[in-house]
Amino acid sequence: MSKVRMFTDNLSNIPWEDKPAGVTGPVWRYSENPIIKRNPIPGVARIFNSAVVPYNGEFIGVFRAEQTDGIPHLYLGYSKDGINWEFEQEKIQFVNEKGEPFMPRYAYDPRLIKIEDTYYIVWCTDFYGAALGLAKTKDFKTFIRLDNPFLPFNRNGVLFPRKINNNFVMLSRPSDSGHTPFGDIYISESPDLVYWGRHRHVMARGHEWWQSLKIGGGSAPIETSEGWLMFYHGVARTCSGYVYSMGACLLDIDNPAIVKHRAGRYVLAPEEWYEERGFVPSVIFPCAALADAETGRIAIYYGAADSYVALAFTTVDEVVDFIKTYDAATDIDRSPGII
């Protein structure tokens, strides 16, 4: 039984592999990574930076699929064990609320979150520049695209898995039209997914080298007795390019604009060949996390080198202890107020 409680469903079939001997960090990789390799289906060169949820006793996912024309779109995938995946051959067909086609020009880095009886997809799309796209489904057959929640430029939209104070709540990373030479995480609220407000600053890029350039939301936060547990990405600029690593933090349950604890050390950085070598080298980009309330186990899906999907594991006790042990929140600007 975990010391830290997770307020999620029991997930007895969560993908899992015990921590190998000699691993000292709080997160460890699946020994058979990458779980999705290059050229997974005809016309798609790479799948990465994708989102997975439990569904009808198995697993379903919305995947960033880089087509062989270079344009990314979202594809649906199915798995019995969360490791071995089959994909639909055609990209997801979005419609508007009248049932008319409403397709994005491109779509990448999706997050998939269940809130009550509906599944929501948030992704990066084109709206005269990079902006957040939003859609919903109840059956993974009809995908209703909603209006874009925010103005450009914005990326890394992540919805919380339940309403807070009767509002939908979303994390995002405002950006610019380029590769974003800056980046902090903000939070916004909406009563209806149409009108958004109460924008607050959550986290700034850190003083530590691994997250010194920018940060961005990762998987949907997991509700725990210690706060909202979130895995995110932090980026460093090096002499040979950008390096994306995975960090972890705890946000206040009632006011997640407040960072309670934030590890100053990364929980996972590019080390393996599939993370260091690829279309964009040295990238670990978390987009989804599964959690089993009974055992405290967590499985994290991440994009590797913009070429593969990989899987890593931790427990809620181990990662929360790590965050608190290496807490750097007091050294980082985390004011939730209006400036």
C-alpha cells in the first residue's frame, strides 16, 4: 500500500516492469523500448509525443503521426496491454458540432484526458500560427472539434482530469511564432470550454541547466494526497542543439496555480540510443501517464527523439519523495497572482 494516495481508478492491467538493480533515479525505462518504432503504418514515417488512456478494460490512444509528406496529424491506436499497438490507417476525421468536416491543417503533440463521461483531446494546431486545438469524443468514433481555446501563439495544452471549483482547468505554454526562445507554464479556467479566463502564472523556467531555456506541461496531472502530480518537459540549449528532459512537480489541489514542490533535478534525461538518435536528437517528451491507485504504480509514455514512443515507470511514493528531497520550488518564481 502506498503512503501517498492517488485518487484515480484501480488499473490492474497497467503496463509494468519492476525497477532494475542499479537504477538510482526515481523513473526507469521499459527494457523493450521503444514500443513504437519507425514506419509503423503505410504513409507514416514516425509516431511520437502521443497520449494513452484506459478504455473498456484495454487501452486507446491518440498519436502524433508524422506522415511521409512531413505533415503531422492525429491517428487512433488500440492496445490490449498498453505496449503492443495497432493503428487505424487513416487520420482522425474531425467534425464540427453540426457534423460537418472540421479538419486542422496539421496537428501534433496531443494530450488525451477523460473528464466525467467525455474524452477531450488537446493538441497544437494552426490558427494563423501555432495555437491549441480542442476536440471531444465519447465513443472514439465521432470526434467533435471545438473552437480553439486560446489565441496564437500557444503550445502544450494540458487539461486537468476533473473540474476544479466547477471550472475546466488547462495548463498551457504561451510561445511565439518560432521555436520559442522562452517558455513558462500558465493556467486558465473555463465554465464551458468556450470562454477562458482567470489566467495565472504557474512555473517559470528553472535555474538548473536542464530546464533553463523553457518548460512545458506533459501528462495530465494525477490527483494525489500530496497535490497534483505532473510530469513536464524542461529544455536546455547546448552547443549542439536543444536537449529535452523530464521533470516532476506537485501543484496545490485546490489552487493548482501554486507550486507546492518542484524537483530541481530531472527524473529522466536522454541517455539511450532511441532518445539520443533520431529525427530530432536528445528529446524526452512526456505526454501521458497511467496510474493504478491500488498499487501506486505509474506508467509514463514519452516521445523519444521525435522518432519513437517509449515507456517508463515509477511509483507515486518514489517520485513524490524525490520531488520533496530535491525541492527547488522556493528558488523559482512561482507567484500565482496578477502582475
